Amino acid sequence: MSTAAAQQTLDSRIPDGPIDQKWTQCKNEMKLVAPNNKRKFDIIVVGTGLAGASAAASLAELGYNVKAFCYQDSPRRAHSIAAQGGINAAKNYPNDGDSVYRLFYDTVKGGDFRAREANVYRLAEVSNNIIDQCAAQGVPFAREYGGMLDNRSFGG
């Protein structure tokens, strides 16, 4: 296979530019769907874990027709329920040394440097918002006695 054919076959469609601006630029340049056309599209979401369920709920709130599918006997039996270690996010707590870059580096390193770095950086950027969105959509996270999310630091 020639290099050009391999490049076309393996195109990940990651935008060009510096790693910390790739997806921000892409998001600002995207074409939007006209409000009248939202009901013309059926969006299929496969999986009803945290990612699938929150994506389906968010798209439905925006006015799209959403069909969510899972292979379990109930959508509430998705694997996210078993995630006792919690969810990683860059919450930027004081005196914790937490940052977007730290989460980015830890995720890339944990994936044996095989991840697409621009995508991991974007995930690290929005991780704090994802936690807040899931909490607002009713995900039953562990909480402290005062009602705040129960957070803990990992790693060393």
C-alpha cells in the first residue's frame, strides 16, 4: 500500500494546529444544524453507560430524535455502574498539583503513549465540565455529608 493510500485509509480527522488549540478552532469553525432540520435526523447511540446516556440526553435536550441501544437487559446495568474507581477529571484543586496538562500526560502515559494526543488533550480540557454535566443530569455520584462530590486524589 502506498503512503498516500495509507494516509487516506488511516485519516483520524484530527484538526491541524497546536495541541491545546486544535479542537477549540475546529469547534469554532463547525457548521451547525439549522433548528428546523434537527427533527429530520435520527441519532443512534450505542451504549447506555455514562458517555452514551449523557450524550443521548444532551442531544434530546437540543431537539434531536435519539434512539439509544444497549445489549444488557436494562440500560441501568451498563458497565459505568461498576466503575468503583470513579472518573478522572482535572478539577484543579489547590495544593493538589492538579491541572489539565497533568491529566493529559497521565492519560497518555497510562495508555502506553498510543493515544491520539489531541483527542486526549480535549478530553482533559472538558473533563471538569463533563463531571458537572453528569451530576446535573442525575448521575448518583458518591457525596460527602455536606452534599459536595466526594473527591480523592490518585497516583503518586
